[in-house]
Amino acid sequence: MAIHIDLQVNSDSDNLLSEATLTQWAETAVGTARDETEISILIVDTEEGAELNQTWRNKQGPTNVLSFPSDLPEELGLPLIGDLVICAPVVEKEALEQQKTLEAHWAHMVVHGTLHLLGYDHIEDADALEMEALETQVLTGLGYPAPYAMDELSPETT
């Protein structure tokens, strides 16, 4: 399987991960679902994250990750599955609040967003449980701890 990440950084954060690391996480999340995959990742700061969250979800303030699945016709045969927007300051704040390592939380956001691009969601409880189980499988397979406490239902990401 070949995966290509188009990474754009529009953030002043000093805590960003390498393109190779982001690619590894996304590739693991995609698994064998596709032969060739392309994902665009934009890393932003709070202001841009809030603007995008308001524009696309009609919600105030920034969120950790926004997922925009591609709506290209399949007959075009293009490998783009979509775009992720990750707000670095939100990810950093959440990692501290949730007492997770920053790297583990970044991995979770990339995996979570990539699964959304593949069609998974957490709107209904049954779908949330399926998606969270897959996230846990991918993240523990990468050597990170399970991202959810046993009593959590689902994160507030899209």
C-alpha cells in the first residue's frame, strides 16, 4: 500500500510531529482498505481552527480535528480520501488535560480523523463503539495506550 500525505503547516507550535510520523499513523489507520491513498493534512492555530469550525460545523471555538472526506467521483480513480485540519493548540491542551503524552494524543487525532475519511463516524452509539474499538486497535498496535477510558462514550471530534 502506498500513502501520500500532503502536509501544510499554518501553526507556530513548537510541538509538531514529522511528516514521516504523521504518514505512519495515517497509513496504519488506512490499513489494507485501499491500495493507494492520499490525505491532505493542514495544521492550524486556534484562530484559524475556530474560523473553520464555525464555517463548516456552525460551532464556536476551535476543535481538535476536522475531517473533510473527498467527494470525488470514484470513476476518476484518484486516491485522495480527504482533508484533515488539526488544531495544534487544542491537541496540546487536551493532552495535558487528559494526562496523555503529546505524541499519543497527536497519533489519536490523526487516526481518528483518518477513520472519518474512510467513512467511520460516532453519531450513533453503536457506530461510536465500532470506531472507538478500531481506534484502540490501531493505536495500541502502534504502541500507544488505549485512547479511551472504559466509561467514556466518544470524543467530540468530527
